[in-house]
Amino acid sequence: MFCRNCGKELSGSPEICMNCGAKPMRGTGFCPGCGASTTPLTEICVKCGAGVGKGLAGDISPKSRLAATLLAGFLGLFGAHRFYIGKTGTAVVMLLLGIVGCATVWVFGLGLVFLIPVWIWAFVDFIFAIIGRMTDNEGKLIQKW
Ligand SMILES: [Zn+2]
Ligand SMILES: [Zn+2]
């Protein structure tokens, strides 16, 4: 591939370009397929036909959008979807809130103090997952169903 930032040819698909230090797919100046120069507004490389629009190739997570959506919908209270997409830190927070909430909800509804915020949080994640705006732990959009 070619670095999208500096246009240098790179072997394989490295995370960081050895020539300019940028993430090769984050640039907009060159086509990753043939090295032809592109502009930030170019969607398709006119030389080789590769898609070079923002958010294409490299910025899409291999994780399943369907799985993220279902996990957020059914097990969102326990952060299951966040474990799945690799955001373990916030997943643990949700899990703890969910468990504490469920364990104390019968004590004068005390657990609702934990359950309501985590439910809203899970619901927002669920919406993001459905519309394909959720990102995984590498910041890649989860768009593949
Ligand atoms: Zn570079
Ligand atoms: Zn090209």
C-alpha cells in the first residue's frame, strides 16, 4: 500500500508510516492503492478505482454491528457490548453499576439510582450501534452487520 499522508510505498499495512510517522490510512493526500495524489474530497481514485473517501478502508471495524446492537439491547445493563468491542474499562464500570443496581433495587428501589443512568447509557450505545456510529477500542466505526 501507499501512505495516504506522504505517498511513500509501504510493505504490508503497517499501523504507522515509517516515512512520516502518520497512520497511513488517516491521510488524504494519496491513494493507498496506487500512490496517485488525491484531495480530501476525493471519494474514488481516478487512476485505480480504489475507494479513498473518509471512513473507508481501514477505518471500519471488523467487529459485527449486529452483535454490538444485540448485546447493547439485551445485555447493555452489564456492559456486554462494550466488552465485545474491546472498551473493557467502561464495560467494567457498566457491569459493576448493573450488578450493584440489580442487587439493591429491592431495598426501597435504591438500585434504581444505579440502574437508571446505566440504562440510559446502554440505550444511547444501542442507538449508536444501530445507526453504525459506534466505534471500537481502536476508534474504528462498527458498520459491518
Ligand atoms: Zn507517510
Ligand atoms: Zn489509486
